[in-house]
Amino acid sequence: MPQDKPLVQVKSLKKYFTIGRNSILKAVDDVSFNINRGETLGLVGESGCGKTTCGRTIIGLYNATGGDIYFEDKHINNLKGKDKKELSKKAQIIFQDPYASLNPRMTVGDIVASGIDIHKMYVKQERMDKIYELLRLVGLNKEHASRFPHEFSGGQRQRIGIARALAIEPQFIVCDEPISALDVSIQAQIVNLLIDLQRDLGLTYLFIAHDLSMVRHISDKVGVMYLGQMVELTTSSNLYDNPQHPYTQALLSSIPIADPRLSRNKKRIKLEGEIPSPINPKPGCRFMQRCRYAKPICGEITPQLQEIQPEHFVACHLF
């Protein structure tokens, strides 16, 4: 869905954590991308690559170390006070763990209405009507409002978390691995719910996940991260049909195929070598030690994300 101006613009974003006296963990290191209004950007990569840190930094749960974040063309780095509260009305998050992200001492109605109460959007009967509407929207019913989180299954709890994120009518939602803690049978239901809500409410998503097949199902564009850096960024169809970065090729080769005959003939790219530490990383390509195409330049100069084909960006010295 092309727009004159992206809803979210991330430029050279950095988020570093100091560990001890002289060690710096570069969780997100020089990451850039845009998300157009009504679009979904999928963010994938191995555990510890910086996906979640990136999402949380964008919406202000972490302060950025460097770079720039724009929302509706407004600079939103490290907002405080009233400005940060105003951003929270437009940008929300759905957390990974539906067990840990809901207060066990609060009823479902109060959990869903927490944002409504903070921003004083509705009171009394209007507030209850809004709670019932939100529960209906995510596939629950009004009787659930008076119950507590421990009375629900994992999938139902995630629906409660989605209702809470929708309560203050945001435009942008960071979906932080919203299906990884759920049973496989429930995952597709939650993804389909998110797709329906996006269509009906005009939402924009940053969808963070491990499951590459689910990311393909929901995303318009996909970014692949490795040890804090973006290594490939393109449309969903481009990435899955024509992966260019060696790491992306290895990731996609690991997707299971339901057909046993095709699965037997499929060649999986196995990555060997040590995963380097993101603490005080050396110059050069961070994937070099596991890359079958590594060249001397890979250990000297960090490759920059560049457009090798229309709308297809890769950070690799092969190009």
C-alpha cells in the first residue's frame, strides 16, 4: 500500500547496553526500515538477534542509543512525559507471553480498560460498553470481563492482550512474537485474527516472529536480522522466492515441508562455525564465521544495506 510518507521511519537505529565497565552489548546496531500505513513488516532472525529490542525501542519502552525514529513524520526518539503518553495512544504492543503480560490480580475487564483509564477516554457505562465491544472483536464475550486471567487458556489470554492493545484505538502495533508461546493449533487462529483486525481497523504492524511460514502469511515486507543488524529487507514474495543473503538462504532452507516426498529431496543449508558475540563486536561482517562464501574483505569492512534490485536490499559483500 504505497504512501507519500511512511507511517513509521527508522533510520540507523542503535540500542546498546553497557555490561560491566568496558563491555557494550550492541543489541540493535544501525538498523533502518520504513513501514507504510496499513502495511505489515515482518522481522525475523534467530533468538538474540535484536528483533524484540528493536520493536520495544521504536515505541519507547527502551531509549534509543542513536539513530532516528519518526512516527507520522514526527521525531519520537526518547520522548518523555506528555509527549510519550500521547505516542502511547497511537502505538501499542502485544507481548510474547500471554501468561506473564496480564496482571493476575485484575479482572479481564480492568486489564482491557487499563489504557482507557490512563487516557480517561470513557467512564461508567460507556467504559463497560467499550470493554464488551473489544472482547467481542477478539472472539470473546461479555461474560469474560468479570473473570481473572488464570481462568483462560493461552490462546484466550493472547486475545485479551490484543484487546488491551486495541482499547485506545492505536494506528501502529508491535506484535512481539505473539504466537511463539502458543500451541501450534492456536497460532493460525491468532494470526488470522490479527489479519482481520488490520483489514477492519486499518492497523499497521511490526510483526516479530521465529516462524517463517507465519511471517510469510501475514507480512507485506520482511526484514532479516542477524546479531543486531539488518542483512536483508524486501517484499515478502521476493524474500521467499529469491533470497539473496547467505543467512536468509539458510533460514528459509530450514522451513519444514508438509509433503514427505518434497521434504526428502529438499536440500537444507546447515550453518557451521561459532556465533560471534554481540558484545564489543569486531569490524566486518558478523555472519562471516558461518558463511560459506566468506572473503577476506568480509573480515575488514562491515557491509552496508544496499538496493540490489527494486525494493530488495541486502548487506553483503557478494553484491
